[in-house]
Amino acid sequence: MRWRGRSVDSRGVPPVTSATLIPPSVSPGATAAALLSAFPAAMAVVGLDLRFHYANPAMTRLLGARVHPGGALAEAVDAEDADALRERLHAIAQAQVESATLTLRWRRDDGGVFEGELQAAPVRDPAGRPEALLLQVRLLDDAHAALEAARRQLQLFTGAVSHDLRAPLRAIESFAARLDERYGDALDDTGRDHLARIRAAAARMSGLLAGLGDYVRAGRAELKPEPVDLSLQAEWACMALRERHPQRESRIDVAPGLIAYGDERLLRLMLEQLLDNAWRFARADAPVCVKVSGERIGDRLRLAIRDEGIGFDMRFAHKLFAPFQRLHGPEQGSGHGLGLAIAHRVVERHGGRIRAESAPEAGTTLYVDLPAEPGAMDATR
């Protein structure tokens, strides 16, 4: 580490100021350092070992003496959040994900704790490899205000689109069905192919609009929390899938007694999306195999949904729960790209977490952490 000037504080540590230099291998240069220093947001650069190289004055005001060159970033957060912080930032350092946004509890010098949103992205060397991480921390009140405003705009937009497109879509579906019924036999092969394409496209659009409606509802519906038997909800969801695909052999194993605390309608929607995802990406030459299990840990329920399907490459896991992101093509079962985003939104609203473990041709396990009693849900709000 290098500093301009060698003044030290009472701990013998050179102060972190705008004069602090980033090591040459990761330095953005004096101009960039000056920009970060003048930036009103709390910014810092940490090495791949998650130790501070540089922090601007806004960051030091926010986090205090814990921010110093060589200091561990994990020491600035609550001990219970440190593992999650390391896991996500190491994923960036290893080029598994492009960026991360985390809500963490941060520690002040006076012993107080506040909630803040951390955004992290890599600083790359000339070969494109991550060699440091650029961080920004925002107080949760500010971050929530901006996030909620964006969400409200998105919900209004998607709700309007979903509603306004239903009427013309119903007309297309209705007239295409009449055309097929009355004149299908009179059409040549090309005409029948065109008509089939129209009906298939209308069906896809109908599914997309239904998905948009579910996505909006998952974000806007009023929560009515109560104990929810997820085992029963999973059984019903699997029964509906079997009725929808009677020709497909399936082996479903649902553990009994999986009780969560939350909104029954939204938790049912979450399970429908997760199980539909497992069904879609089952192997074409084998039965659909799904196992739903879980365990109670303190006041939380840790749910696991395991399938034996085609899986995916974990390098693309950061895209999994984003709307309209598809890791597979239509020929592999890909749908409208909203199913896991809907499930993620439901879990998020319950103060839970969802993550996936998978490998190509080795199946996928989705882990969902949910409240199991009223106190656990209240603590997340």
C-alpha cells in the first residue's frame, strides 16, 4: 500500500482520505481518485481479498474508523451478514457474476447498526479479468425510496400492458379458431401452416400476459399472513401439472409437514412457478422427477425443490431470477421467462431468500428460505 503523506491516527493507521492512492495494478489514476473523492455517494475500492484499498470521504463518514487501507470489508458489517457478503463478492472476483446488490446491516463506530444497500462491480485489468471491486453503499431509506418508485412505475406499466392487450388477443384467438373450424379443410398445406403459426403465437402471447399479471400481483397484492401448509400446496400444484400433461410420466415426492408463515395465495403462486420450472426442464427421455423437502431451523423454514432435469451452467446463475432472462431455448422447454422472477418476487416480499445449485445434465435444486412463524416475518419488514 502507498499513501501520500505518512500521518497516522491513534491506531497507527494512515487515514483514508482523497490523498490515499490505490495500488498501481488497480489504480484508476489521480483523476479518477479525485472524482471518487468528490462524489457524494459512499464509494470504495477493495481488493479481491475484500480488504480496502481506497475509500472516499463519504464512505468514511458513513462507516467510520473501520474503513482503512488493509482493513477487512467484512468487519464493517454485522457478523451474521459477513458470510453472505463474502459469498457474493467472491463470485464477482471469480467472474461467476457481473455485479451484485446486497442489503446488509452495517456497523458504526458507536456500536450502532444501520441497514444499507451495497452495490458491487469488478474493476478489470487490460485482459478483462477482475482485479479489484468498486463498491457503493447507500442508506436503505434512500435506496428503498428510489427502488419503490421504480417498482411502482414498472407495476403500473406492466399492469396496463397486460390489461390493454387482452381484448385484441382474445379477438385474434377467437377469429383464428373460427377460421380453422369453418375453412380449415379448404386451406392448402401452406395456409394451414400459417394458421397454426397464428394460433401458436396467440397462445404464447396469452401465456406472456398471464405471466405479466402474476408478476404484477406478486409485487402489489396485499399480504395476508397465516400458517401455510406448503406440502399441501405443492401436492395441488403437482396434480395440476399432471392433469395438464397426462401423457408425461412423473415421480413426485413431497415431504409432509412443511409449514411456512405468509400469504397463502402468493406462496401457492411461488410453488406453482418453481414446480412448473422443474417440469419444463425435465429430461425428454426420462420421467419428470421432483423432490420437495425442507427443514425447520429456528423460526425459518428451509425449503428445497430438487429435480433431475437438464440443469444449467452456474456461470449464468445471476440471470436466473431476472425477468425475461432465459438460460435455455424454446426447444428445451423455455417459456416466457417470468416464472422464476415471479417466485423470486414472492420470496422477497416475505423477507426470504432463494438460490439455485445446478450443473448441466445434473439437475437443479432450488433452496428457499421463508418465515415459519409470525415473529420471523415481522423481523424482515
